[in-house]
Amino acid sequence: MEHLYIFDTTLRDGEQVPGCQLNTIEKIEVALALESLGVDVIEAGFPVSSPGDFEAVVQIAKAVREPIVCGLTRAVEKDIEVAAEALKSARRARIHTGIGTSPYHIQLKLKSNPEEIIERAIHAVKYAKRFVEDVEFYAEDAGRTDNEYLARVVEAVIKAGATVVNIPDTTGYCMPYEYGAKIKYLVDHVPNIHKAILATHCHNDLGMATANSLAGVMNGARQVEVTINGIGERAGNSSLEEVVMAVRTRKDFPVITTINTPLIIQTSRMVSSLMNMPVQPNKAIVGRNAFAHSSGIHQDGVLKNRENYEIIDPVSVGVDESSIVLTARSGRAALKHHLDRIGYRYTNGNLDEVYNRFLEMADKAKQISDSDLLQLVGKDQTSGVLVSLKLLQVLAGMSTTPMATVHLMVNGVEKAATAEGNGAFDAAFKAVTMIIDEPFELDEFLIQAITRGSDDVGKVHVRIKGRNRIYYGFSADTDIVTASVKALIDALNKMTGSYDE
Ligand code: KIV
Ligand code: ZN
């Protein structure tokens, strides 16, 4: 098995997306998460593009120790000098320089000719070599570049010292058979190809980014350029989690990665929330529904043996378990599974009656929650929902210590607490913790806006750990602190309404 280098460009190609911009502190946070995830290369930015990008590359170069830190440049001396300066503190630095090689880029963008482009490419690589040993060259729009000409470019830049040669499908135009053939052509026709690593860099305009990257790997590429959640220009880049899990799940690829896959979900959620980029629910690997089974036949199959309907163990990417979602299409097996989970043991003999009532309820509601189940099995709903929010007041803003007063109804008794925190939610969270005399831990906290605008409804998902289990809570409100506290209470009700094993 050969090593497949994972080159993450979330902070460069991903961050170019409108609305996804991060400040330097957030970029460092993402870079450290990528380091823990085990990526080989972090493309930290395009240093000449702005002082902010320059500073982010400087700080990331100082913050991470293991991955190579890479800065993007055009084939322009000034860009290369600035990138070299930004990367000075990196333990392992790489300059990523390049130029357009397709007829579109050569004639219409660069107003040049193929021979001059080769000269400029050679010069850029040699110039970058003055500053760092590790120089990657990109042939922009290689996807629409004639293979014979591309092979000449690749041979020339390797001769000039490029350690990695990137073959971007910049416009996402290629089909997998075509992109795979392009990589094979280079492997077969570039005499010095063994002196460099070939990289894929695929965009998703036709939904082929992951397929094209994998076709590249099948044909000899040993670096894939990817982003978390596939974010990136237009339809995005090839997604890290898809490529990594495809290579791991299928036996077709003669490569392995060193990605710490159980950290995939938390990295995905972090990038989604910091970059304000919700993940589509049906997104492969990291979507909310990626491991959710709702049809009765599938649920029964999964409960008998996970592998009947799952090709990836959810735990291997950081999901606690496959979720068997209760809807009107769920069968008896799924209902029994959830009733068992919340402490109600039914046998096949006495399940029918409760199943019929469940179907009646599920016809009216989209999804059945634990508290719905408690109601269904006869537990009084008001005593099932042990905690409810009576009052929430927060004091927050600049030059003031955030403070929250919370009144909760707990088993019919009103209880109040006031706490300070490092923000409105933190203070409210602490006040709730003071009232609930049971240990629990906030494990995950995700805020999303439903539409745009300051009068927006905010959706909050929380995940708490308590009673040796995980509980999810959800709420939506125009006030984000209220939504957050209600989501926390939703999770607490699931916890307090559950039963110890
Ligand atoms: O898509 C592309 O061609 C790029 C290069 C700058 C590497 O992002
Ligand atoms: Zn790109």
C-alpha cells in the first residue's frame, strides 16, 4: 500500500467562497483541527492576496507542527517572495505556484502563447526553489488542457525542481474516465514523472469532484487536494471525507491515508459552523441523514445486522451510532428498539397495540421523539417533560460581564439561578447547570440561521453527555440565546426522561 497524501485546501480554496471568510483566530482553530485529523498538507492561504491572508499563513505556520504548511502564489516573483516570507516559521513549508495551461487561459486570460507559458512556469518553480525545497506546481485548468502539451509542461517543471505537480480540473469539466486517462497519460509519457508526486485538484461543477479525484488515484496520483464538507468555489471542491472514506471502504485503491477518521464529524461540524456553511442533510459521510434509516425494511435490516444497509460503520467517522428515525414508515423493529432504549421492554406479544397507536401518532407528526414515545406508552407527558423554561433574561454586550437569569419549572416546581459567563449563552448555560442537580456535559453546540437577515430564525442543535449516554436537543427561535437554552432543555428532558441501564 502506498501513502496517499491528503492536501487540505479548506482554508484557501474553501475560504474563497463568499460568506465563508474566517478571522485569523478561527483559521488557526481550523488548522489545529486539521492537524489532529491527520492531514499531510494544509494550504493556509494566498499570502499576497491580502494582509489578512498573509497574517493567517504566518500564524498557522507557527501553530501547527506536523503537517506541511503551504502558501499559494501565481507564477509571479512578488507572490513567491511574499509567500516565502509568510512561511518563514513553518517547520515544513511548501510554495504552491502555477499558471494557466488551457487554450482559454493562455489566449484569453494571459494573452500569451504555449511556449512562453512553459518558460514562465519554469521560472516560477526555479524562483520558488530559492526559498523552499518543497515546491508544488499547478497547471491551472489542466482539465481542459491538451494532454500532449500538459505532459511537456509537467516534464519542464519537474526538471526545474517541482516536488509535486498538481493537475487541477479548475472548471469541474472532466468526466472520471477522462480525468483518470489524463493522469495515466502523464504517468506514461512524462519521462521524469517518478521524481514528483502527481496531485488531483477537482472541482464539483458537474458533481464529479470526488469521482474524478478517485479516478486520478486509480491511475497514479498520490496526492488529493480536498476540502472539509467539499466547500469551495462555485459547486465546491472534492470533499476530504468522501475521498478518504472511499479509499478506506473500497478495496480498489492501492493506497492508505493517515486520516484519523473518528474525528471527521467533529471537524465537519466545526468548519460548517465557523464558515456559516450548513451541510446538506443528505451529504455523504457528514450529512445529518448519512446514517439515518427511516423506512421499515431498512430499519429492520440494520437492527438485525448493521452491514445489511450500511457500508461504513458510523463510529469510524465519529457518529455514535446509526440513527433509526421513527416516522410513519418505521416498522415494529424500530419502535421496539427505541422503546428498549428509553427503558420500556415490549415483547412481540404486546407490541402490536402500541405499534398501532404509534402509527396514528406518526401520521400526524413528521418524526417521533422520545417524549412522544413516553406519551405513547402511557407516561404522563407533563411528568415526562420534567424541565421547561419559564423565564430567561440576559445582560450582554461590550464593556459588561455577560449575565443570565433563568427560571425553570422542574417537576412542577419553579427554580431560579443567576450566573455570569464569557457570553450570553455561556451565562445562561451555567444558570441552567446550577438548577439541574445532575451532572451533564455540553458536547456539541451548533447554531444555524434558517434564512438571511437580522430578524432571522436561528436553529440550534446541542448534544449533551449524561447518564453515560448522548442526548440531542433542538430548538428554533428568533432570539438565538432563547433557542440555545431551549435546545439545551430539550436535551435535558430526554436525559431526565430516560432510564439508567
Ligand atoms: O482550481 C484551481 O485551479 C486552483 C489552483 C489555484 C490550484 O485552485
Ligand atoms: Zn481550485
